[in-house]
Amino acid sequence: MGATMELKKQSILPLYLLSTLLFSGHAFATTFLPLEGEVDARGELIEAACSIDNLHRDILVEFGDISARDVKEEGEDVLIRPFTVRLTGCTATDLGNGLLRYPYASVTFIGETTNEDPTALLTNGKGLGIRLQDRNGDTLTFGQPSPGYALSSEKNILRFTASVVPVQKNVQAGEFYATARFFMDYN
């Protein structure tokens, strides 16, 4: 009987240890408190006279393949590309007596320039810059608003041009790119 009892103890002992581990793990797991989190939402409600057309919010000015010789000689016909900023939903101010006044819009372009020439947006180190002009061909200065564009209830398409200009004496061949942000002001 001693051997049978010893065998039963040996077979019960692993089950006892296993059940202790399982139940203690369960008890241990239930002692944790639920984790808490937080969601913050922020924003600013603004009243803008117009919206930038979502389909034309990101603008790509494609220069394609151009000759380094044309950049050095500043060949106007080869290096100028038009682009537009399109506005939608422009609203007028009621001046009374049935008179409406649509605002003027100005665009401020922001990007990396040199201290010597705040009119040329730097590219990726090829000795090139991108210069922007308004609808009249006047050069824009980065960080300063453009002249005002009269708005209406119709399609409002603000026209600009971009040109490639040398910003260093040694212009290097290769792909170039530059990025500028812009924002609108209305008055």
C-alpha cells in the first residue's frame, strides 16, 4: 500500500502544481487595473472668404528636361512654366442696399532662400533656384504677400509663373526639386 500511496502522491502532485499555477496566474492577471487613455481634439474655426480647391491643393510645376546652357543664359522661353492657385466657395461681404463686395486675395509663398536673394527658392544643391512671378510678371519675394487678386462668385484662378534661375556660378547637371508652401490672405 505504501508504494501505491506514493504513486498516487506523485501523480497528484503535478496536477496540484499545475492547477496552482493556472489559478494563481488567473488571480495575478485580474489584479491589474484597466489601462486608461485619452483622446484630445484641437482645431481652430476660421472664417475664410474662399477655400483652396482640394483637387488643386498640391501643385506640381514640371520643368522636364532643360539644358544647363539655357539656365546659364537664362533663356526665358525655355525656363518659364505657368501654374495656378484655384479658389472655390468665395463669399461676398454685404455692404447694404443690395451691394456686395468680394474680397481681394493675396498669396504668400514660403520656402528656403538665401539671404542674398529672397526671390529665389533654393533647390536640392544643383546651383539652381526657382523664381516666382505674379500675373503681371513681377517677381515675388518669399515670405511677403503677392499683390491682391480680385475675387468674384465665378471661378477664381490665380495665375503665376515659375522660372529656373542660377543661384551659383557653377550649375550642376542632374535632377532638381524644390518645395514651397503657400497661404492665402483676404481683405
